[in-house]
Amino acid sequence: MKWRGLLKTLGLGVCLTSLLYPSSSYALTGDVVVQGDVEATIISVSIPAVVNFSYDPNTSSFTSNDITVTSSTNAKLNVTLNKVEADNMSEWKPMLKPYREWKTKTESESFIGFYIKEKDNVNKLINPQDVYFESIGKVSGGQKMDLIGVLPRNETTTLEPHILLGKSFSGQKNLKLNIELGFELN
């Protein structure tokens, strides 16, 4: 009798086990909704407020402080040249001319050219290019012509502004330019 009771108990255990743990032919499926919030990426960039330059028309020597751009953003950033214009407080307000036109007017103090590029040997930007002010807002072959380059996440680079000036100045000039750089997610 002991064996019979034990066998009944074992049989019941096998039956319960089959119900609790079905074989693969009795697999069940169900949908689960996963939801949550994703916060926006915050673009955090440090740049200098003022950059000084000097120009000697006698030697065509142009020197400028660098523009150090530091990104604290955890994503790649497109760095663009958005605007170049003479400041309202500037004593001298020459006309900005496209590079080709400026080259034909190199003797005049009435015209300047402008471009910006990554400093040589820094090599932090992806696909760097020299950007002339006349390229602002233009697209060629699907590529933004005002894109200075792509700054990798949490990286620092150094940009050099270049102001193209003539060789004939009747006196000392004081020029203030406003340069607007743009930063957007790549």
C-alpha cells in the first residue's frame, strides 16, 4: 500500500509539473509596453567673448588670438559660420567683399574679406574646411558651405579667424567685427 500511495503522489507531481512548466509546444506569448521619457541633448559650448587682431599693411602681417571652442556635449556638433558684420560701435566699417572680388581691390581700405578655419596641426574637427563669409547659408552638392567642421563629443579645437585687408591705409583704423558661430547636433 505504501508503494501505491507513493506512486499516486509521484503521478500527481508529474501532472502538476506538466501544468506549471508546459513543454515548448504549449509556449505562450504576450505584449509588454515599454514607455519612458528621453530628455533633449543639451548643447554646451565655451568660446571667447572677444578676440583681438592686428594688421600691418607694410608687411601684410596679420596676427590674431585663436578662438578656442570647447564642447561639453555628449554628441558630435556641426560648427558653422553664421554671420560676419561690422559692429555698430566700430569706428571703421568697411564693406565685406567675397574673396574673389576682394583680391581685385587689395589696394583699397574700403573693403575686407574674411574666412575662418581650424588651426593647422590641431586636427580635432571631422571634415574641416576653410569657410569664407560669402559661403554663409549656401549649399553645394548637398553640403553646407558654411560648415567649418564636425566637433567630436566632449572635445576642444582651435579656430583661426583671418581678415583679408588691403595695403593702402591713410591712417590707423579700429575695426570691430561680430562673428557668429553656430553649433548644432550632427
